[in-house]
Amino acid sequence: MASQSSELVWLITGTSTGLGRYLALAALARGDKVIATARGRSFAKLEQKGAAVLELDVTSPLEGLHEVAKAAVSIYGRIDVLVNNAVEEATPEETLDQFNTNVFGCLNISRAFLPYMREKRKGKIIWIGSIGGWMASPYCGLYRATKWTLRGISRSLDKEITPLGLGSICVGFGYFRTTFLNADQRSPPVSKIADYRDISQEIEMSLQAYNGNQPGDPEKGVQILLDLAHGTGAFSGNDLPGSLALGSDAYNFITAEVKDEGSNLEKWKDVTQSTDFDA
């Protein structure tokens, strides 16, 4: 992966709180240009630090997103790094809202900006994923399903745009100590089916107990993203990985899932291979 240690222009969605804001501030501190976007929230601190700001709802129609992309590119003349950081914390019943924000919205953001990036023949799209994209869990199933989807989209997109000098990577964050689990950042937990109430409450209680005790340091996490975008640090001289996990918990969870999946394949190998035509 060629080093891009010179000044980069970032377009980051979801910069009002959490990892998006940490990343925007870190990129500015490194000397990069940042176009910060969010949906109807204050940008005062980011503007004071030198960010250009745009209000952006990732669930807007694609035509509207094309207009936002045009306006964004006009600020600095290019976008080097596009960060899809849209997050929707919602009740399990709000399936369409979850996928509109976490999947279809991110897809449309990429569609809106890729024409400008293809024209320059350089740039990266970073999808903010989660360990939830590797493991199944009750209560959080829809959210996790959106993150599984992002991994597949990113890997496929990377195959399409690598010949054009571009790259796509989904970064699976473990639990990082941001406001993500705060009560005011998520819709109230609701279990509409009595049979699921106990497990829903159990998972919700465990999440709240974990809040404030997450092992991941968000400032360290976003520094990795900066090195990834610039091709510096651990990424110096290396190709862009197909995916990346961040956090010791992410490593442990993912390796356990991969091992379990491998064991499952071996256990049912004879059944799996029994469906071919006879030789």
C-alpha cells in the first residue's frame, strides 16, 4: 500500500459523538482536512478546531446525497478518505430504520462520493464495523445483521475498485469506551413479545453494566485509522487488509467464532460434500 503521509481530505459521517468525533478531532490534530457531517446536531467544537461541516442525513434520497457530495468536494477539491460511520441505535422492531441507516444509507453515501474518487484514481472508503458483524446474539440481532452486511459489501467493493487505485475496508471495532451504550444514545429497550422479555432484559442489563468499563481506548483506535489512511505505522509498505479488527475483545471474539465455524465445517464435512453429482 503506497504511503499517503501528506495531507489527506476526510469526509466523516456521524461526527456528533463517539468514534466519528474522536476520528475527526484526531485527523485535524494530525494536520489533515476534515469535512464533518451529522444529522441535525451541533458542530461547534469541530468548527473551532478547523473542520468544514455539512448537515447530512444518510437516509436521504440518493439525489439529495449527490448534491451533498458535490458541495463537499467543492470545499477542498477532492475526498481522499470516506468514512461510513452511520449508526442507528434502535429497538429490534425497527428493522427498516436499522437497515436504512446502517446499510442502505452507507451504500448511498459511497455511491454519491465514488464518482469523484474514481476521477482522482486514489482514495479509501472506511466502513465502521463491529465485532457484532462476526457473532450472533439475542436482542441485538438486527444491529448485528447490519454489521455482517457491511463486511460483505466492503470486501466485494474492494475487489471492484482496487484496479482503479482505490480501496475499501471494514474495520470491526470491539467495545470502545464511547457514549455508544449511554441511555440517551439509544432508544429505550422494548420487548413486545413476553417470551423474549427475560433474555432481552438480561442482555440489556449486561450492556449497561459494561458501559464505562469497555476495554477499548477510542483515541488509540482512531490513531490506527489515521495510520491506515496514510499508509504509515503498521501499514507502511503493506497492502490494505481486506478487513481489520480493533480491540483485544474483538480479537478474542472473532478468533473464537472462526474456530467454531471451522469445527462446524469439519463436523459436517461428509454431509456438505455429499450433494455433488456422482463422478
